[in-house]
Amino acid sequence: MQGELEKITERFIMEGICLAPEALDFLIKLEKPLEVVEHIIANIKKSDNSLVVLTLDILKKYLHVTNTTITQVTPKKLRRPYAKEISPNIKVRKCVTNAACRSNVDDFIKYFRSRLQKIRQIYVRNGIQVMRISDAYTAQTEVRVIGIISDIREWKNVITFELEDEDASIRVIVTSEDLKMRMQYVTLDSVICVMGKIWNGRLYATDIVLPDIPLDRKCNGSTEKIYALVVSDTHIGSKLFLETFFRRMLDWIKNGNDNHQELVDRIKYVIFAGDLVDGVGVYPEQEKELQIRDIYMQYKKASQLIDEIPEWIEIIMIPGNHDATRPCLPAPPIFKDYAEQLYEKPNIHMLSDPVLVSIHDVLFLISHGRSLDDLLTTLPNATFSNPTKALKGILKMRHLAPIYGQKTPILPLKEDLLVIDDVPDVFVTGHVHVFDYAIYRNTSLISCSAWQDVSSYQKMIGIIPTIGKAILIDLSSPLRILTKSFA
């Protein structure tokens, strides 16, 4: 609006006409005010070249004449977005900033010990006391131990696995049908608690307890009724990037519409859950599928598009496997050298994958979801068409990527930063390009849609992506979401 005020004033000055303040106020509230100004000036030149001051009364006379050639000259309804008046409230609880990629054998040991110790503390907080495996061998009564799982086998309706802690390991035997069902949510390298009896140096399980999230937990909510809009997998730079749909969403956020104006005016946050750009060299012969082959230019294009989001909206952005970041988990924020334009914007928060962040007291766990490549083929009933089944399994195991050494590259740091210490109110992922939503023990589970058309690889493996769907989370009631399709 400020730009239009200046243009209107300058245009009348060029014609030697002084515009009265009340006349300017009236003009700026019209539909297409600059177009109206040109018609008024043309009519003034035809009828009164001596006019020096254009008052409101004189303006209305010319406006009456002008109205015969201009359609819909009506007063504008001034937009006062509710979210613009709300101060941002973002508290980053856990974010990886170290971009180093080196590790050694000792780091592997420290990494898995960290995982075991951190999840053991979860059990302790839940009131479960255990003994070391080395002490269990000599116990005369039922024992309870915690360890990391390895070497899972199934033979003649019996499941066996090795359970290991810092000092010793033991072979566990599972025969109960109920416990075998529970074992479906257990993967290699995950941490569990087993209760049972020792016989012939083996532990015969009578109960298995996963770390899981509390059954009776309450979901936090904001005191303000504002929304966070969530998108993922835009893949800007790809020939398959659906720019038309993405621009529709940006225009909707910026201008709203009559049907959803109040909702749009309450959008305070936009979350990008990874794969902002398509990247370069991510997979063989990718350059054939790129519209923009320079990754610097991909981020420049992304920055130009994101400029359309109003400045009063805070943007949270994490990397995906196509972005310029470390190629393994946990991944630090998108490297600044590649995306300087994004770092220059004061309303953009460049964070890691994963990140734990409180937004108006609602705790978000945001991860791109790379471990879904492993978990969707491991956990029960989890497929590419219902990825929240895998998100449920992640919360049950309290670990974002429990399986080590398969499709998900993991950096063995001294501390396992993929353990879910704190239970989120909202768990957001992307990566699989399929929208899915579920609630598990008062936590919203969200898998985001994509803004990239179906690829030849997706066609080959039978994935049907969800395209162009934005997700809106009501922060005053995070278990309630809305969706808006722009496809």
C-alpha cells in the first residue's frame, strides 16, 4: 500500500496538481487505484487544465465521469491479519549444528552406549527398574533387563534374539503369541526391556515392554488460535516441480480469499519439512530431470518464491536428502554457502533434521523422514500409502532411525541425537510424498504431500504420491488439522 501511495502522489505532481490528503485517502481505498488515477488525469486535461488542487469534492466529480469507463470502482476492505499482531514464540529445544562427518571405531561404541543409556532413562522415568544382564545370569528369581537387540531369528513359531548391554549379552526366547505380536514393533538395534526367567543360560521372556510414549499424556496447546502451515518436498529445480500449484498456495497465503480469509489471516508459521530443492547429483543421471542444473540457482529460485510469503509469517526450514547438507543423519541446517538468500531473511529459521522446537508451547518434532525407507518395509501394516503406521512405530521405539547399516545413512556421534527423549505434540515428516494423518496417544502424526509430479521411479515401485496439499495445524488444538488442496 505504501508503494501505491507514493506512485499516486508522484503521478499528480508530474501533472502539476496538488492532491488533498482526504482525496488521497479516498483513492487508495478503491479497486485498481492507479488505473483510476490515469482516467481522472485524462479527464482533467480534457476539461480543466488550470486545476491546481484536487480536493475530495472535485475528485468525486471526476470519479463520476470516470466510473462510466471503469468497472467495479469500489472501496477496498483493508486487511488486518490477526497473525500480524501476534509476536512469534519459537524455542528450539534440540538442533544439530555440527557439520563434521568424521568418526572412528570408538565413536561407534559411544554412539550405541549413548542410545542404550538415554532410552534406559526413559524406562527409569516411567518407574521401571532393571538389573544388568551380567547380574541376571545368577539371579534366582524373575529378572528384568534392558538392552539393544541384535540377531533376530524365527524358527518353528519361536522368536529368538540377542539382547546386549554395556557388559554382557543374553539370548532371549519368545514363545507367547501376545509377545510375538509385540515384537512386530521391534527392529534390529532398537532398545527394549525384557522380563523373564533364566534357564540354561537363556532368558525365556514373560513380558516385553517397549519404551513407547505414555498412554495418558496430554497434548499441549497455544492460548492463541493461530495456525502452522506445513509443506514438504517441493523439489524446486526439478522438471517435475509443480510451480503452478505452489504459486497458488503462496498467493492464498499472501492474499487469502473470501471463503477462508479468517483462517488465512491466522497463519503465523510455515514449516518446510525438507527437500526444498531437487539438488544435484543425488542419484545417477539426475541432470536429465533437472530444469535448473545449478544448485545455487535452485536455492535462488526457492528464495524468490518464498519472498511471496508475508514478512509477519515465521518460516521454519529443515533439510531433506536432496538439500545441501550432510548426507547422513542427524543433518545440520542447509549449508549457508548454498542458500545465502534464505539466511538473509529475518523471518526464516534454518534448522536441522531432526529438530525439536516449541511453537507457542506446542512441541514439534520435525524430521524429513529418511528412515522410512527402512521402516516401511519392516514394521507391521506400514506401507508407502499409510506412512503414519511407521511413525507410530518410531514413537513406540522412541528412536527416529533405530536400524543401523541399511538404507538410512547414520553418523555415529558420541551422543545418539536421534533418540526421542521428549514426547512431541506434533510429529511431522515428508520424504515419501504421501499425505497421511493419525493420532497416537495424543500426538498428531503427519506425513506431508509433495509439490513434485509423479516420477518414473515412483511409477516403477507403485507409489501414488499426494500432490499439492497443504496441511494446517491449529496450535490451540494440535490434534485438529485442516488440509487445503492446490492441485
